Amino acid sequence: MDKLLPKLQQLTQNLWWTWKPEVRTIFRDLDLDLYTKAHQNPMSVLKQITPDQLEQRAADVDVPARVDRALRQLHEYCTPITTWGITHAGAMRSRPIAYFCMEFGIHESLPIYSGGLGILAGDHLKSASDLGIPLVGVGLLYHEGYTSQVLNKDLWQQDVVEPFDIADLPLVPAVDRHGEPVTVSVELPGRTVYAAVLEVMVGRIRLILLDTRVKANEPQDVALTARLYGGDQRMRIQQELLLGVGGARALRALGINASVFHLNEGHSAFALLERARYRIQFDGMDPHKALAEVASTSVFTTHTPVDAGHDRFPADLAAEHLGPLAAGLGLSLDEVMGLGRVNPHDHGAPFMPTVLALKLTRRANGVSALHGVVSRKMWNHLYPGTKEEAVPIGHVTNGVHLPTWLATEMNHLYESHLGPNYQSSLTRPDTWTPIMSVSSSEIWETKQVLKARTIRFIRKRAAAMRERLGLPAIEPAPLDPDALLIGFARRFVPYKRPDLLFTDLDRLDRLVNNPTRPVNLVFSGRAHPADQTGKGLIQKVAQLLEDPRFRHRILFIENYNIRVGRMLYQGIDGWLNNPQRPLEACGTSGMKVVLNGGLHISVRDGWWAEAYDGENGFAIGSGEIHADQATQDQRDAEDLFRLLEEEVVPLYYDDRNAAGMPLGWVERMKHSIRTLGWRFNADRMLQDYVNHLYLPAAIGSSCQMPPP
């Protein structure tokens, strides 16, 4: 056992294990209860397990041999002979892409994410790792994480801060070429703030994180990396300066000479100014030429089709903070402020990092085809004299990292029928063609195993919440396992309309309580801590638990995070998404469901607008938009009810064989996987970024990414 513990510890030092279920199982088998309580964090398990328990369990479940095998696989993974990136992105091997993001969702044990933006960033790093694409992630280490969601007795969201122990994470001080730990500084009004630079390996990818818990800092500056999206606008602009300016300086201090800066949303836009400042001060470049060079070698991805979702800093607040950058650039403060204004000469206008990013990049993209259209319309006024269709904002549709979200049972099915190495060719349509010849019984039985596990999880979480709130247990157990199970889980904001089905409770009652064709609904999601309207929507949904008509059919699961999402995506029959079109930029949760054999039920928005072919899921409405939103909501509610009543529910319950398997439903499952699996995975997404954005930017090409 003296040799086993160091090997186990070595295995935890790379977050590669987060998408390797066979590795996670090693730690789960040591102590299931401890593993669950430790947020499925292997390092925490090793800290708490006793030597006697480790020795006993290691012998019982053959841990030594499994650890040796996992370490060998990790070594082979990190020292590949060839990868897609070596073949197709070799120009960036010596000068990688620097990928900036305000949040990264790698695993639930590293709570430096809040929702879709962070989850997408985590999937981006993981697929870059799998493909061998030279890339470095840059972010902030929030030592208090985000927040955990807990409902009180009024079923109102409470936001609980749960600081995590940095010792439970494989973070190490990043060191320079002399082996010295790196610290960077950023000038803020009246002071200099310092940040330690830490790093964690995500497979083959380095993730650089800045931490202001440095002795030289005052408490107000330590708080800058305390919590994700905490504080007021002053704290927000300071966090963004720390990410952009401090992140760019950290890369230089580590000797990382990035060929491309990729800004994932506008929060890191100040990195562009810092990049130009360095070229001016150390290479003697003319300021305007430096800004032009930065623009030609940078990429900006916008995720927000809602105007209110873009940061707007008051002019006086921005001016107070941008003085040092302006001086370093050799430009007037007014010139720098103008880069972040829609109209540079409107001196009272707010400063917008999104505008700064669009002006200082030659390659910008939305995250779905429709979002590209919306973004070109939204920002057309930034390009006077340019027709809307010629606005230089293209699109790269998001994808999801299959190994992170795929159930083990589905992976085994795919390996059996698509080939043991199918994950190395996810983006080829012919890889997925054999799914159509899989026995319908086999895929249905696999899905039923996943569904049963998901229902157990939902019941357990719902029961724990009710017990904590002092509410009586639901008897008999809710959610009939034989009923159609539909899920809805995402951020709760009005435009996502989580309450669309609740516009007609009598009709909903008839739908879910049909004696021969019942429907179960499970909801999960959280609102931003400052969003009282979103919290009201959660309360509205959760209160239905106390309506006798819905108590056994509708449940709300609190504290939506990576683990809750994974459990829902894998076992749900149908995934509901009913936003106000065209306000859903992409919506990747449905992709995760599809890969696990569920069917997508959605408005033709985000990725579904380009994915739905009439037979690989279900579409709510025709895609046309009424000028009056109230009328549109009423129309969409009617279309949703009609779709469920006349198409979704009948397909699930009718045309069953002697074994009770819905033949038409399973055929649609297979068609969904075949047509969507190859397109909506993160490998395809990364390949698109390399081919259409990274490679042209790496050579400083002045040509812009054309709209589709």
C-alpha cells in the first residue's frame, strides 16, 4: 500500500480523469459515500480515507492493477505519436492559442463556473486536448466558487456560498523558465493589484488561473477572485481587467508566446489592449499598427443575443480604470474609450467590452447559424455603410464533449456497433451510420437502464429537499418509471419561458395524468443571485409540487450543476426547450440528451434551427415570429400542447410490440443519433475553429471570416 497511495495521487493530478469513467470508478469503489459527499473529487477522497480502509478496499476491488493501467493510459495520452492537431494545426505548436474565459466548467468539484458559458469553455479545453490542438486556457480562480442553490420554505432560491479547499484540487504554482513561481500585477485606480498564477492540467491542455490571495493585496483586492459574478459594476470591471490584462501578462511571464488570442465572450476584451500595449512599449510599434496587428491575430466569440446581456460600464467608471492602459498604448484616454463605444464621439455613452472586442478582432462569430444572423443584425450599426448580410460576424455552431456527457452504457453500445475507436472519428457522418442497424431492443433496453437510474436520482434529491424543508414525503414515490419522462433544465430567465406549460393548468393536468398515457416532468435550473424575476419563475414552478394534481408528476431539482445535468441528460426521454426565438444563442443541453438516446423537443431556435430535419426530434411551431410577444407566447403555448398531445405522447405510447417497446419512438431515437451525433460534438466545433479562425489568425491574414 505504500506504493499505491502515491500512484493514486499521481492519477488525480491531471483532470483527464473527469472524462474517464473507468478512472473515476476506481475512487468511487474505494468509498462510495465518501466519494459522493466529496463532490466526486478523487483528491478529497484520498485525503479522508483511512490507511486501513484503503488497504482493505484496494484488495477487494483490485485497485493496484486498475491504477497501473490508468497511469499507463494517461502517459500514452499525454505523449501521443500523432493527433489531429499535429496533422492539421502544426503551425501553432510553437505558438499556441490563448483561450480566455471568465469561467470554466470542467467538473463539479471545481466550482468556477455558473452555467452554459463555462460548460462550453470546459468542453472546448477537453476537445482541444483530445484532438491535440495547441491551446492554453486563461481564467480566474474563484476561491469561494459560485453559489449553491437552496430553496427555502417559501420555495424561493437562496444563494449559499460554499468555499472549496484549494488543497483538494490539482492546482500548482505556475513557474517561469527559472523555476520561480509567477506573480503578475495589474494597475487599478490608486493601487496595484497582484495575482498568483496557478495552473492545472486538463489532459494535454494547461489551464492558467489567477488568484489574488496574495499577502501584498488589501482585502478588497483579495475579494476580486473570491466569487464568480459577485459584487457591483466596479468589481466587475476590475475582475475583467484582471482577467484580460493580468491573463496576458501571465502568459508572457510563463514564456507562452501565443499566436492567437481567442476571447470567449466580451469579459476578457481588455486582453487585446494589453497585447497591443506590449508591442508598442517593447517592440516600438506605432499604436495604430499595433492595434491592427492585434485585430488580425485575435478571435472573438459572442454568446449573447440579448442586448441586456452585454456589459455596459458607465463612462466615468470606465475612464477611471482605463488610464494606465491608455498611457501604455500612447493614446489619449478618449481614443481608448472610443474603442468601447458604439459611437466613438458620444462621450457620455457607456463603455462596452463587447464593442471593444468587435472593433479589435477581424474574426468574430456567433455560436449557431441563427445566432450569426442575429449578431449581424444586432451589431450592424458598428459597421456603417455595410449591408447586414456582409457584417463580419460568422458562426461556429457549438458542440459538446462526448466523453464528458455520455453514459457508460451508451458508450459501450457505440463501441460495439460503431467500432471500438469510434471516438477518434466522431465528425465523420459514416461513423454514425451503423446506429440504424442496431437492434431496437438493445438500444431501448440500454435507455431504460439509464432512465431507471435517473429516476432514482431525481426521487432521492427531491425527497432530501422536502425533508430539509419539513414537507411531508410524497407517497407513493413520484414519477412512474413507465411514463414518458420529459426534462427542462437551464438558467431561469423570462425569455427561456420555463413556465410556458403552466399557462393552462387544466390542460397540463389532462396531459400529465392521462390514465393510459401519463407524462412525468422534471425541472431544474437556477437564477442569477441578483435576478429576482428568475427566482420568481423558480418559485412558480416549484410551488406546483404542492398542487395535488401534479405532486406525483412534476418535480423540481435544486442546485443544478454539472452532476445534476449529467444525470438528467443521460436518462430523460425527451428534452424540452421553449425559448423566445431568436434569443437562444445555441442551447447545448439538448445535444447532450441526443447523444444519450433522448429526443429534443424545441422551438426552432439556436442549434435546433439548423439541426431539425422533421424526423430527428420535434419542433415547436413553424419558426415564424409574431410582432407582439404576448401573442407569440400564447401561440407557442398552444403549439407546445398540441405537439405533446398529438405527436410526442402518441409516438411514445402507440405502436408497441409484444415486449412493450415503442417501435416508432426507437426508430426516431436512432435517426436522431445518426443525423446529429457527427455534427454537434465539440471535436467538430474545434476543427471548425482551427480551419476557419485559428489558422488564418495565426498567420495574421487580413481576410475576415465570411458570413455563411
